[in-house]
Amino acid sequence: MTNPYDKGATLEAKVVRCEVISAQAFLALKEASPADIKSSRPVGPSLGKPGFGGIEVTYNTPKYRVA
């Protein structure tokens, strides 16, 4: 009898404790899960690049992102 759950697929995941996200993504996160945000601060754009920059968010609980 074969195991139907043994497909041999593995996902590589990276632990994220702090990341820079867009202002729009930050507002969505703040509305959906305000308890997940430990701290946040605005980050300016890189010199010579257009745009706002982003918001650096530190999470209370680490997130896992598929690499």
C-alpha cells in the first residue's frame, strides 16, 4: 500500500522577522492583523530611484515565505 501523502515535494521556506513592504500592503496588514506588528517605521527610497520607499515591519511572530 502506498502513502498518498508521500509525493516527495519539498518547499524551501525562509524565516522573515522583519521586512520592508509597500504602504498599501502595510495598511492592509494593519487592518487585517494589527497584533502581528511588533514595530514599524518608514524607510525612504534609495537614491536615484523613484517612489516612496516603504514601511519596515517587525513581526511579533516570524513569518515563513517560500523562497
